[in-house]
Amino acid sequence: MVKAVERQYTGPADLRAMQSLAERIWSPASHCHVGDLAWQRFEHVGREPAWRTRLWEADGQVVAWGWAETGHLSLLVDPAWPELAGSVLDWASPSEVMVLDGEKHVITALERRGFQVASDAPFHHYMSRSLAEVPSPALPDGFVARPAGSADVDRRVAVHRAAWHPSRVTVESYRNVMAAWPYRGSLDWVVEAPDGRFAAYCLIWLDAVNSVAELEPVGTDPAFRGMGLATAVCLAAMRAASEAGAEQAIVYPVDGYPAVKLYQGLGFTPYARTFTYRRP
């Protein structure tokens, strides 16, 4: 029987290997899309010293990984290697882990180690919609929806920082995002206001193997909210993703946030949710 070998994370090539696992095992029961890793790893700079990352490999491919920071652990384990969920937990020794309700092999490992569901923790709705028929976006007069280009980075960062204030995203970090696989400029959409400001945006990450497009992140400058711009930019981005070969779109809003209603209005329906497990 092949034995999995564990090792430390060494750099960008290993991130690509972690994404390959996410791509290979993606299903509605998996919490991680290839875009999650690219965005979460590169949206900020200067956080790397606080991260511990470890990979488990077998037959030349990654079959599990763990990414730990200040007591929290993110992990992905091939369901064909359920015993590695325990190995990742034992390595990281976290106090808190968020999992999708379909990740039964990880939940089993957590419960065997005494972790319990934290009923007070926020949770994410995992939502999806078909991209077979996406309506055309409607925009107020003078507003234009288009992909952002390399010359737009300053304005692209400005709209993100306005939407998610306070934000640690910078021009430097966003250039890292744009350089990461599988970023596509053709799927990074903005709404440009008549005065030249970017008013809203929707970044889509495409898993071409599974034909699944993830919206991550989406935002609107508070000065432009209530105008339907988030709906418009998401529709424009999803139409572009469909043209690029995506058949399904997914998104993970936090329960109770206004974004849940936004995505419901866009035709998304829930298919799973997260739970946070804590060590007593």
C-alpha cells in the first residue's frame, strides 16, 4: 500500500499543487475551489510569517494539506485518504476549524479528537446557479461594465478598499493576485462611473476542469450602493464566465449579510453550509 509522505510548504509551486488537489476532488461536498487558494494567499502581503503550511503526497500528487494561523486551521483532504484528516489535525493542533457539512471524513476526525460544533460561530451559505441562461445587466445611464485591465490596478484596488473598509489589499498585493493561477483579466469585472471611478466589481475564478466559476470577491463602493450595480457587475462577469466555458457559478456569503439577498436575487440557491468546530 502506498504511504503518504508529509513535508513543509516551500513556495508558489506548492500552492499550485494544493490547487491541483482542490481541482481534482471538487464536488458540492468540498469547501475549497481553486480560486479560494489564489485569493486567500495573495490578497495581502506580509502575512506569510504567521502561516504554517504542510502537504501530504502520494504517488506524486498532493492528497492532503493544512494551512494554519493563530489557532485556526484550513485543511483539504482527499476523501480517498480519510485517515489523513487526523494527521493534519494532529500536526496543526488547532483550536478552531471550519468545515463544510459534506466533508464527513474531516468531521469524523474532528469529533474523534473531542472537537464540538460552536453554535455561536458565523457560518457561510454555499450557493450555486446554472450559467446556461444569464440575463443581460442593466446599468444606470453613464455607467459601463467592463473587465479591468493592468492599467486599472489603482482604481481596482480603490473600489475594493472602499467596499471592504478597512482593507489590507494594496496595489502590490493585487498585482500578486493578478499574477496568480488561474486569474483571468477577462473575468475581473468592474462598473465604471461617469466620473471615472470604479463603483462596483466582481472577480470570478474559473476551474476549467470542473466548469465551475467562483465569485470571490464582490463589492460596491458605499457611495454607489442602492443603484443595482452589484447585480449588474455580477451578471456581466457571469456571462463572461459562461463564454469561457463555465457551466455553474458558486459563491459563499456569510449568513445574515446583505450579500445573501443579493445572490438569491441573482438566482443562486443554497446547497451546503459551513460549521465551525472548536476544541473544548
